[in-house]
Amino acid sequence: MSLGIIAAGCSFPSGPTLALADIAVRTQFSLSRKLPYVTDRCGMPVKASYFPQRELAFDISRWQVLADNAIQDALLSAGDLINLPTRLWLILPPADRPGVHSTLELVLTASISTHLPDCQQVNVLRGNHAQAGNALLQIRQLQLHDTKLTLDILVAVESWLKPATLNWLEEQRLLHGSYSRYKDEPRINPYGRIPGEGAAVLVLAPTKSFSCWCALPGIAATEESVLPDDDQPCLGFGLSAAAHEALRQADINAISHLFTDVNGEIYRFDEYGFTLSRLSGFLSNDFQRIAPVLASGDLGCASIVTHLALAAWQIKSDKDKSKGKCTLVLSSSDGHQRCAVVLKPITQGVEQHDND
């Protein structure tokens, strides 16, 4: 049995719905601009990707609106299926990250649950870019042993926009385009990330029970031993291991689309470069490499859920072109976690084979 995506939604500044997000990613359309209230160490405004509004509010209501927009988008596709029994999986940034509200988990859980008429269980995972991979593994295990039909709703929400969070990123020299002084002269940082905000939702169920957008026949999570603060380059052993394990589970030989969360950091480029070289035997001659960060900015813990939603949407929208083609979604992280997921088209409503 494979896990499948039966509906999805997402919301970020240049893609307030999944359909518009797909266009933004395909055209690399971004809504990143300078924040008027946060500056770097040289007093220059910090660049970020954020929803325009007359007054920037950094309170918890911003997170609620992001989550609500993504859920409403997913509900358009899920329809009456959302009335089935559900389990909610909420992915949030680490609780100890500067600028993260202490009541974020409680408020978002209550807010999101109002959209789920028969929510029977709530699971909250805190972490960085690849944390949702662990949720997917748990969901697959639960679905394998479920005796009744239950939908799993995976929701991830992220916003780097609170001043305390942006200052924390600036202290680590992780902000792309920020300035620092070198020999009394301001020098721009050509690397680093453009922080963003957004949310994404996946509605998951067994492929044998529903007509799904696509199947997830390969899901793997591993750890990388070399971190950004270490004195040696990251050779991508952890990410490579996750990719090969996901491909082994899916039993496929060719990848047509590769989604990554490369975000402008040298560490990430090293990691993905070495990983890509190890995957060369799986890449089709005309494979496409897709980096949604060029449109969305860095989405932190919401990255991989957003990328899975986008990949599933592309498979669903381009059924004729997607036939026989597989997508690999890779996720690195600021910490040890790494994740890889394979998405595969379903040609006849429900999957006809069992890979597990």
C-alpha cells in the first residue's frame, strides 16, 4: 500500500493559492522586498518575502491567517471528504527559536481544528525544513494498520518575519543581501536566504481507497553529521542516503522532476551538488530541477509540505505529460534532519500495485 495525496493547498506571497503558486514557481515570480521596520548591522533594510499590508503585524494572528488560507485552498479540492474522521498533523518551527510565540501551538491547533468536523487526534511536530518527513513516515505506518477509513491532514506554517527572528538570522549571517562592515566599508552578503512566510496543507490517504492526485511510494528520513557551523564542507551523505532509500522503496529507475529547497547558502549548494552527482544515474535526459524558493523565499518548516503540494499539483494538472514520470522532492535542514519523497502518477484512479 502506498500513501496518496487526495487534495492539497498552499499560500505564500507570490502564490496565495496552489494554482497561483504553481504559476509563480514556473515563472520564478517573487514578491520579495525590503522590510521597513527591520535593518541589518549597517542600518540597511532587510529583504524578505511577505504579504503586503498597510501595517505589518507580527502577532500570532499572522500565523492563523497563513494557515487558514492554505486550509481553505485544500478544502476546495477535498470537498465532502473532509467530513470523514481525520488526524491533524501540525508542523511548526522549534519552540526555542527567537521570535516564535509561546502559545503558537495551542492557538493554531484550536484554529485549524475548526475546519475538521471529525478531528480525532492532534499531533504537533516542531523542527526545521525536513521535519515533515518524520510526520509522513508516521502517517504511512498508521495508514498501513488502520482498520477504518481515516484521513491524515498535514499542515505546516512558517513565518520568519518577527524582528527577533530576523535579527537572529542576521547574527548568523544567513540573510541574503544584508550588509556588514569589512575594513570600515559596507560589504553585501551574496549568499544566504531570503526569509519568507507561508503555509501548506496535504490531505493524505491510502491510494487503494481513494482517487488520488498521486502516490507517495517512497518516503525516507535520515540525518546528516556535518552541520553548517562545522569547519568542513557538507558532502551530502545524509541527503544522498535519504534519496536512495526513497528511490529504492518506490522501485523506480528514472526521475523526471527534482524539487529542492536550495536557498542561496553555500552549505546547501555543496550538499546538493554532491547529492546530485550521486543521483546522476537516476536522472532522465530531460529532467527538470525546480527550486520553489526563487518564488516563495525560504519557508523553513513549511518548505517540504509546500513543495509536495506543488509537485502533486503539477502531476494532477499535467496528467498526459506526467504519465510514467516520477518526481523526487529533497529536503535539507538547518539541523541534522534530511528527507526525500518520491511522487508517482496514478493512471487509473487508484494504484494497481502494492510496493510496501
